[in-house]
Amino acid sequence: MLLAIDTSSLVLSCALAEKDRLISEWTVQRKLTHSEQLIPHLDNMMKDAGVSREEITAVACSLGPGSFTGLRIGLASIKMMACIWDVPLIGVDTLEALAWNMAGGEAYALPIMDAQRGNVYAALYSVHGSEVIKEEQETVISIDELTEKVSGLSVPVTALGEAADKYAGKLTEAGITLAPPAIRCCRAGSVAMAAWNKLEKGKTESPLTVTPNYIRRSEAEVQWELRHREK
């Protein structure tokens, strides 16, 4: 049994999954912080599913990009569980987890998250049933540059993530389809799917070495953008 969490955005999500089956998934968005909600949320989900701590054989979490504080809370909590329970830890990039929301179909997934100031964190994945392949590396890019780049592709693309809601107008104008709301947000269930895929390939990590993936731009890029906007 695998326990997965996602704390990369305002949405808090946790899930229990087996290799080919989602046992339970609780997702909530409230004004309380993740530090207040996470442990009680996990306890209640496990009790509701009738799953004991001894049944957990691996844990997983999203690594980012996303909320700096949220990622730190989630990663610190999951590291503690991995150490105390003596189980493997699997880290999953948040953009990859979003792409796994479309597993089971055939599509090109464009997961995007808000990076502020008109920028987004983005990557491109091709989805073929239970296989999710990274086609373009994660990057920070302006939404205008992204829509121009993606609209030039010869394949239909579906956008997911919180930034898909924020920039829905620009995305649809560029011919990019929006994923249904039910699978558009970050979910621990998709973190679990990606984690199982890595677990089967032996891609587990030491809790001491797992770090958040913030995907920060270089200082030169930031300064160039600031100078460009001042002109």
C-alpha cells in the first residue's frame, strides 16, 4: 500500500493506492494552512479506509514547483514518515503528477502552474495509456511565449494545473484545450500513479537526499526581464 500527499498548491490532497487501484483520496481547499491540516487529514483518511500504518509499504509526495511553504511542510512530513516507518520514499515532480491525471488516454499534456508576473512553470508530456513521457523539460516561461510556442505544434495539447484556470482565455485562443475541472488540479492520486511507476523501476530515494524542485530562473534572466519592463 502506498501513501501519497500533495501540498504544492492551496489544495491539500492525500491518497492511498495499490498498484492498479486507488483505495482512497481526500482533497480539500480551506483557509487553514497545510501544517494545521495535513496530519489530521491523513489520520482521518486512513481510518475511513480501514488502513493501518503497518500496511503502508511506501510513501510519496510532490516535489514542486509550487508553494515554497507548502512544499517544505509536505516534504518534511513525508520524510519523517519514511524514516519512522522504514519504508521507501518516492518524490514526484508536480508537473509530472499533473500529467498523470490524463493516464489511460492518448494525449499531449501541458501542465502549468502560476509563477507570478505573467509567468508559468510548464512542461510537455505525451500520454499513452499507462505511460507518461516527458517531451519538454520543466521551465519558467511567460504565458504569452508558451501559448505561441505550443500553438505551433502539430498535435492537439491539453492544459492542466491552476494556471490553466488563470489563463484560460489565452490558452483557448491559442487552440489549447482545457482539461475537465475534475482532473485539472493537483491530486495525490496522480502523485501515487507516478510514484508506483517509479517504484516498479526501482527509483526510490533516501529521505536525506530528497529536495524540493523549485525551478527557479537564473538571476540574469530575472534582471533582464525587469530592465525590459522598465523600457
